[in-house]
Amino acid sequence: MDLFTHGRAAQIQQESPLANRMRPRTLDEYVGQAHILGPGRLLRRAIQADQLSSLIFYGPPGTGKTTLAMVIANSTRSHFITINAVLAGVKEIREAIETAQERRNLYGQRTTLFVDEVHRWNKAQQDALLPWVENGTIILIGATTENPYFEVNKALVSRSRIFQLKPLTEEDLTQIARQALADEERGYGRLPVHIDDDALAHLVDVANGDARGVLNALELAVETTEVGGDGEPEAASGRLHITLEVAEESIQRRAVLYDKEGDVHYDTISAFIKSVRGSDPDAAMYWLAKMDYAGEDPRFLFRRMAILAGEDIGMADPNAITVVLSCWQAFERIGLPEGRFPLALAALYLSTAPKSNSAFAFFDARGSVEKEQEAEVPNHLRDANRDKEGFGHGAGYLYPHAYRDHWVAQQYLPAALQGKLFYQPSDQGYEQRIREQVARRREEQIAGMLEIGDWRLEMGEIYTTSPTNRARDAWLQRTISNSGRNLGQQRDRLFELAGVQRHHLILDINAGSGLLTWEAVRRAPEGGVWALTADLQAGDALRQMAEKLAEMERPSILIGPFSELDYLLGLRGETDLRFDRILARNLFTDYGLRMTDYEEIEKLRDWLLPDGRLCLIQTVPRRGQRLYRLVEWGGQAKLRDKVTAAEETIYHDESDPLVNWDEADVQTALTAVGFTHIHAQLETETSQRQITEAHLGRWFGEGEGERLGYGRRLQAGGLTKKETSQVETIYRQQLLGRVVEWSTAVTFILAALKQS
């Protein structure tokens, strides 16, 4: 680049719009998108480590997609090429590839290709990038306002990591505007600009999450306002005063993000339909107004409401579709703007109407047509006009109008489908009135079929076989499947409650086997996962498994007790790290955390982000299996009662913090340290357990350390040594080698510092 070209580029930059001049150059200057760029997030770590793979940034206009690409360009050591898909074609792609190959061969330097509005390229143009992305010649960064899963080639999407950018918050936009006013080099820091708080609030509010919008409005306000406002003479002490009136002239109408062929279009109509289906007229009015404000075609809205009248209201109010069509016809005659009245009327009628989706009976019937063998029309239903003489078609048909109430019990389905029900009347609106009638007539039809023998139920012989060793075979089968299934169900249930998102930072406490850790890695690929375990052997195993993943995708394995987490994070330089979700399984039993250790439990609160959640799976021993329920006591009722009382005492021993609590105590402890929104759900799981000599030896042995065995505890609860010996004999006789149903109580706890 010569001196004149460089000077011209600097002049262009200086004369460019404020929004372009104020683009952040580093991560520290970048505002917003904390869900993907906050401390510890995958994208931030990858940028700082200069270990980027191909990326696609997806989000509305003005959220910082191009800006983020420019930040990456300033942070990476690779050669950076920028092209716009609107202006560039295959020729520009080839030139970029040639440059990338040359730099790779001569200097060993990687090339990052940023393609703005990548969705604008056709399939052939996108395909031209594939082999070079595949072999690593280029690292692709694409930016798009359209859903990449629909608008970008699947092959390209599969080779890229997608990050979704969200509209900026009011706080973000305010910070961006303040930066522009303070920046002396690129903004208005050299001018005596004073903007009233209500004026800035108006610019931010109407910009509606768009940084470019607020900066463009601010630029217009500054450039069109003279120095020396408030009656002051134009002098060095004069101010350039931006009032609310000036701000309102600079940006008058809120920009609503709405593309008639894009994601927002489909998401908004979906929200409208679901609001009407959910009988919420307020939400229905809001989403309808948003689509109308954005210029949606009212005919499209009427069409969707006509469909909804059949799909979601149906026979609960057969008049609904008539109302929609009448309103539609009125709109066509009236036109806009008054036509909005029938539009709103139709939506309100549907929102407040009773609901029934019984019309899906048609699709159930259609499914049977697709799956069942082709069934002949029953003879009595066939056309008698042509084949009555030769084939007897129509013979036996009962003419309903010849009977009372114009109805008679006869079958209208093919023989193979007799008794099949498709239509299920709801208990809403008009259908409630016909529900009993439909059911009664079906019963009469079935009774008529049984009476005349048109319907025969056949039951084949049931054959059973028994293995030689039933207990052993059952134990082997269930050990392999049932226990693993229960753990998997616990994990899936916890993640369902946790609501983990792809960008979340997750801490797995008591990681152990990695049951929660690896699922967290799968569910938060753009965030980060930290796994804490006090077991050195388990930690080593987790690290070995983590090494199989790419470096930027690995969970951070921390080995140490609960109390040392801050220290372990400090060793990694992550002292300020906070998490979106903290997960743990059996924190109060396996990990040694006591219910009354409020100082330790309080750390769970401190490690969470303000809108984070604590999500626990916790076995509750007090609600679990009782041994006395596994045996038949026969004539030993007195001994049974003593054993029952003594065993229940075990779970109410104030000196035993491992078993003397239940799910209510967990909620109390979390409330005591500041959690204000706590939801607990207790569930009982059953599994198959084979009682072995090891179990009996542990139950009736001396115990481990200071903890007494089951037999010793029975004696502490009032049984004599002789009675305890009797109990052991009964258990051995009835349980040894036997597979029993074992009950375990598990509570799922979701706790937050504020309402999510």
C-alpha cells in the first residue's frame, strides 16, 4: 500500500458513519453477547488462544456479527480476508483460496476468510468453499441474519460451529452510546455534547436492541444540533444540547425485526397460534399487533386462523370457522385501516372459544389407511344401484331414517377395523353435549356386533418357559439394564429441569463417573464445563477421557475437596469465574457435605451467576428401602413390630447426619443461605437387587469405623442379642440369593437466587 492509498483509506475511515467508526477493535471494547463472549465461554477462550475453527455468526441486524469478526481479525495471527456475499462471487472465492494457498506454502500462515451475509450465496458458491474448509486451507467465518440450518448448505454447517447473537440490552446500548460520546478519536469526545437522560433513554428504547440504530440516531442528533443551546452564545463554554425533542426527531419509529420469509416471521406466527390455542387473548393481541405493525399480509393471518379454527377449536365450537370466514370477508370489503377490527375480532373469538383437537381423528384414520391392508367395503354398504341383482350388494343395509331418532346400530367400518375408534369427543363446548351420545351409540354398535357374531375375539395359547436358575438369570439381565437405565433417567430428568443452553458455563460437583459431566459437554458446546471430584482415581479417569476431545472442547477436570474449589480455579487464573448451572448428584451423601454446613453450602450461591440455577439429584436415605419390608414375618408379629420400630429409629437419629434428614431439610438449608426460589420433586425408583452374603455380612457385622452395622443398631433400638440373631436367621433364610425389588427415594432440586 503506497502513501496516497493509506491516506485515502484513513480519510474514508474518518468520514464514514459513526456506527462504522465506533466498531470495537478488541474483546475488551466489545459490548454485549456475554452468553458467548463472557469469561470462560468457549468462543472467548478460542479467540484468546487463537485456536478458532470455522464459525457462523447468526443473529438480527445490529447485534455485532461483523464487528465480532473484525475483533477476531485484530486478535488472530492468521491472514484475514473479508468479502461480502452480495458483491462477491466464485471469482473472489478463487482469489481468496489462491492467496490462502500461497501464504500457507510460503509462510506456513493460516488464512481466515470472513464472508458477510453468507446466506446470499447460492449452493454452487457455497460448495466452492467446501474442499478448502475441509482440508484446513481456510478458516471460514460467516455472518448471517437468516437461520443457517435452512439458508446455508448442510455440508458447510456441519463443518462449522454456530453461535447465535441476541439483540442487545438497553444497558448495552446505553454503554455503546456513552462510549461514542466520550471517544475523542472516533466519536464525539472533542465536542461539548450534553444529552439529557430521557433523550438517551428514548434513542435506546426505539433502537430496539440494534447498536447500529442507536449510533445512527445519535449521529443525526449531534450533526443537526447547533452549539450554544439553552440560550447561551456560541462560544467555548457553549454546549451542544440534545433534548428529548431532538432525540424524538432523530429516531421516531421503533424498528421491529420481522422478515416475511425468515425465522422471526415463523417464530412470531408460531407464538400467535400458540397463544390463541392456549386461550390467552392478551398474548394473542400482542403478537397479532406485532405482525400487523411489521406489515404482515392480513390475508396470511386470516388463513392461519381459519386453519386454527378447524385444528384447535373444531367441534368444541363449530361456529368458530364461520366467524373467521365472515371476518375475512368483512376485511376484504372494508380494507385497511378499519379492516383491523374484523382481524382482531376473529383472533379474540378464537382465543376465548372452547378448544378441541378432535378433528385429528381424520389423520388417525388416514394413518390406518396407510398402514392397514386394503379393506373391502362391507357388502351392506356397497352400491346397490348397479350390482344388487348379481352380487347382492347393499343387502342387509338398515336405513337409519326408518328408525327412531333416525339411527340404528350397524357397523360402517371394514371388518378388519370394526371396533376401532378414531374420533374422541372432548369435554369442551358443543362436544360436551354430544360426547355421551357418541359413546352410547358406540356401545350399542359393539353390543350388536357381539350378538350377531360379526366380531370374534380370539386369544391364542400363552406359552411360558422358565430358566434353570431364575434368580441368576434375572439378576444378570437387570444388573446390565436396569441400574444403568435408572441413572440415565436421573441424568435426563435433571437436565430437563436445568434447562441447559449451548452457551452455558456448567460446574459439575462430585463428578465421579462423569454421568453429568459428559452430558453437560454435549449440551453446552459453546459454553464450558468444569468437573470437580475429590477422588484422585476418578479424576485421572475423567482426564484421560477428556484428552480424546479437541482441546477447546474439553471439560476442565479439577481434583480436590469441595472446600478447595476457589483455590483450584485460582491455579487456572479463573478466580472470578461464575457459572450458569451448578449440577451435582448425591452432594449430601457421597461428597461429605453436611446439611448443617451453611458456610460450605453458601459457596454454591457465590459460585452462581445472578440468574443461575443449582440443580441437584439427591438420594434421600430416610425415604428409602426398609429391610423389614423384604421378608414375610408369619407368626412373628411381635418381633416384626420391634424390628420395625428399631429400624425406623435409625433414620431419626440426631447424631447421624448421613440419614437423619429428608428433602424438606435440603430446602431449609438452601433457603438459609439465600436461595429464594426452590423447587423439589421427590420420586421413588425401583430396581432389582440380588441379596448376597456380602450384604448380610455388612448388615449384621460390627460396622465400619464409628458407624454401627444394622444388627447393632437394632440392639440399640431395643432388641436383645437373641432377637437380633433371630432376625438374621429370618433374613438369611428368605433373602440370601434372592432378587428383590429395591426402593430408592430420589429428590430433584432446582434452586435459584431469583425467578428465572
